[in-house]
Amino acid sequence: MIKRFISVVAVLVLGGCATIFTGSTSNVNLQAVDSADNKILENVSCTLTDGDGTVYTIAANPGSVIVSKGKGTLRADCKKKGYVQQNMGVAETINGVTFVNVLFWPGFIVDAVTGTMHKYPANVTIQMKKQA
């Protein structure tokens, strides 16, 4: 009986390792730069849109936003008069903490369901080219 109780408690405590250690959101720092000299541009408005259609507005350049994990590629949309954006997407990668759960399948399932088995890069640079 005690072994069963300890097993159940261990499953509940250790379940979702990435969920516990890294959370279900990511802080993404974004900056828009001139592709010719990599200088940060002024008066740029940027948004990130996740796979579910949620739009995150970046208040400044550079700026940051907190996004939910596990929502697919983020689409960046930056606008500045006289410039055109060069790159668009911010892909998710696998959260390394998830590999702790490879042999502990209940935790892996929790990480998969909550989206914490994925992560976004902490820093994103959007290249913008001056229109001719």
C-alpha cells in the first residue's frame, strides 16, 4: 500500500518536467534592424501571430512579449515606411527538459498536452530592407 502511494505521488510530482521547470510561456525579445548595416530601426511597429491566430503586439523596437508555447510557428509582421520585411517566421524547437521524460511517459504526455515540450528562441531579429 505504501509503495503504491509513493508511486502515485512520484508520478504527480515528477509529471510534466518541462511544465514544472520552464512553464507554459516564453519571453520573446524582438528587434527590427536595417539589413544593410544591422542598426536598430526607429518607428517600427511589429506583431507576432501564433498558429492559433493570437496576435501579440510588440510595444517598442527592440521590445519583448510573452507568448504561449506549443502554438506552432510565430509569424512576425513588422512595418516601417520605406522598408520591406525580409524574414517572417519564428519556429519552435524542442525544449531539452522534455528529454528527461523520455523514460517517464506520464510526464512526457503532460509536456506534450501543455505545449511545454516546445520553446521559442529568446531573441529574434527581423531584417528590413530599404525600398529602392
